[in-house]
Amino acid sequence: MSNLFKIAVFISGTGSNLKSIIEKQPQYPYQVSLVVSNNENAKGLAIAKSHNIPTYVFKWDRNDSYLSKVHNQIKQADCQLIVLAGFMKILPKGFIDSFQNQIINIHPSLLPKYPGLHTHQRVLDKGDKFHGTTVHYVNTELDAGKIIAQSKIKIKKDDNKDTLAARLLFREHSLFPYTIYLIAQNRVKWRENELYFDQKILTQPIEMNE
């Protein structure tokens, strides 16, 4: 296990994406080595502990732009990638800069459409035909980092924000581990400020659909 690609997963709540990431470990070449949360009551912490994964809970301090104690925990765990899986805080610039191109996030929309919150209702309000989820690198702008992969669903006539959210979450649970796998295998990698997929510059999101 020590030679596997090690990741740190950041959570704030239930940890449903964390659970799927952990469950995919036997088939994908990565290892969840640390789970970090800003919420000591996050249900996802229990999921991590049930799999004997170390956890670290910290108190949010907006004045600590490097999140120094969190930074140290990640380095000690020898993690090569930070995965934001329902982490409900905006990371400070100093921390992002110190892990440049090493932080990814999953967002419930087909970015660049609908950054921010309440995406399911916003999609319905606009009358879109499709909705989806996006895995992207994190930079200092909200949901604006380089897009890696997406999964798309067709909006049904009787959909509401809750049914959309449920159907999309199912897709997230496949897309997120698969994207981590691509990074772990160096199939997705940065080279001279360009993102490559299978040795070619990534110009369109990698798609994982039904």
C-alpha cells in the first residue's frame, strides 16, 4: 500500500463522496491517507474511522492563509493530491498557492455554468435540458479552475431540485473516484502550465456518461 498514490480528502458533512472514494480503492491505484474536516460533527469522519483512516479536525481561521497545521498534516501523510469532497469553505490563497495544481473539487453543475450554490434550482429556473457534475482543479477564483471531467444527465419533465440532486449524486460517486484514478495513473497531468490527458492537451472535459 505504501507505493500507492496518496490523497487527503477534505469534508464538511455527510461524506457520501468520501465513502465512494474509499470504496473504489481496491480497483483504483490510490489510497485515502488522511481525512480533514473543519467540522468536528461531520458524519464523514465516522466513515473514515470505520476504515481506519487517520482524521484531522481543525478550527477554521481565516487569518491563517496557509492553514499551517493542516498543511503540516498533509505533508506528514505524504499526500500527493487534495480532494475537496463536500468541503464547505473557500480555501485561502496562501494554501492554494502552496499546493498549486494539487487540489481538485467536485461541483454540481456543468461548469462554467452555475458556479456557487443552489445549482439544481438554477438549472431548473433556466429551463436547461441537461444538468451535470464537474471535477476541476482549484484556483483562487470560485469554481473557476481548469476543468478535468464531467458527467451529464438529461433533465426530466417532472424533476425538481431534490430529484436532480439525488440523480446527480449517483453520478458524482462514479466520476470523482475515476478522475482521481486518472491523476494517480498520470493520465491526467500538468506540463508547463498545460493540462494533458493521455499525452494530449486537454481541450474538452473528459466525459463519463451512461
